[in-house]
Amino acid sequence: MVALDLLGRRTALRILWELRGDPLTFRALQDACETNSRLLNTRLAELKEAGLVEHVAGGYQLTAEGRKLGVALEPLTSWATGWARRQT
């Protein structure tokens, strides 16, 4: 359940979501996640330690393991999209 603890922390899933495409610089990721630099630094350190995110020349990106997590979460994304439509 360590994974669920990590993913349940504030902004963790948002960071992973924003990194699903091209690498983002710290500032671009901060803007995309609408969070402060201290929290973003903390979450990035945790996600890097977990092997889900890495820092490269262009900024931050998902690792291979982070991309696998994205694939594993696709059914949840699909469900959430349908759920959101039903709420309106």
C-alpha cells in the first residue's frame, strides 16, 4: 500500500498527469499543477525516489515505470471521464 500512500499525497497524481507528454521545466510544471515551489519540490523528490519521475536536460519526465503507472491508471481515467459527464 506504499504506492497508494504516495499517489494519495496532494498533487502527486497531478504531477504524473502533467508529465504524461513531453518533459516540463520546473516552472512549467509548477504552473501546470497550480502549486507552490516547496510542495512541488517535495513531491518531485518523492516521485524521483520511487522511480516514477526523472530529471533530464529538458526538465522533468516520467520514467519507464512512471509510464507503466499511467497505463495502469487508464481505466480509472476512463471511469472518471464518464463520471464527470454524469455529474453535469
